[in-house]
Amino acid sequence: MDTKDLTQLLDRLRAEPHETEWLEFKANRHEPEELGEYISALANAACLHGKSRGYLFVSRAIAADTGEKARHIRERGFDNQYYRDLLLALIREHGPVGPDQINNLLLKKLPDALDEGQKQAKARNLTYDLAHRRHLIVNIGSSRGAGARWVVAQTKGEAEQARKAEVDAATRNETSRK
């Protein structure tokens, strides 16, 4: 097969509605043994589905061969640190910020390959990571959802104080309504 034939095959396979048991697209981050297991499984699945071949495409190599390097990067996206840095900059400069502002920033930056629901889940996961794993931001609004308001946590003690103040304010509001 020459480059033209490979490009046509790749285009035909990318037009498939989704990955299948005999077709997978993977990032170029697997160990040789792991790739061998994938290839074996794909070959077996292809036989079971009446296909003459299984296909495993490694993104970076495909992009280089087909001249679609920019598309590869756009669809792959950036590493999580890039998105965490964007989110932290938003909160530092404009905090407190809510989920709508976070989504407005991140959803446009996330890879084109993700659908809207996947992008929203990614934004929630990044926010969760900054708050609960890294302890860099704290929610001073309601505990979840549209009422969340994120600010930078200067220290863990300040984060705990902000959270306590949030709970106290919510309790006062609830009491005053009764």
C-alpha cells in the first residue's frame, strides 16, 4: 500500500461511527508488550466479526503520515496541567467564579473529539482535582451545582475557614427563612 491507499483506508476507518472490537485509535503512550496484547486482541476480534484484519492506529504516527498534525493536537487536547493552570488563572483573577464561568472558559479549549457532556464532565473533574486533591481552590458557595463559587485557597487553614463560613452562612439563611 502506498501513502494514498493508507490515507484512504484511514479516512474510511475514521468514518466508522465509533471504535469497535476490531478498530481502535490510541495515543502513542503504550509499552511494546501492551501494544502486542492490543494487536492480538484486535486480530482475534476481527476474525470473530468476519473481518480480514483488525486495526490499531497510533495517533502521532497517523498524523505525521497524513499531514494532519494540527488536527491530531486539536483532537488530543492538552495535558491536564494546562487546563488546571487556565482554571487557576480564572479563579485568581476573577474569583469567586461559578460553574458557568468555568464552563465558558474550559469547554471552548477542550478537544473537538469530546462531545458537550464529556467536556462538562472534564471541567467538573478538573475543578474537583484542584479542590479535593490539590487543595488549591475552595468552594465558598453552595456545596454543589450552579451555586458553587470557587476562590483560591491560600492555605489549607484558610480553605477550612472559608468552608466553615460558608456552612455558617447557609445555616443562618436557613434559620432566617423559618
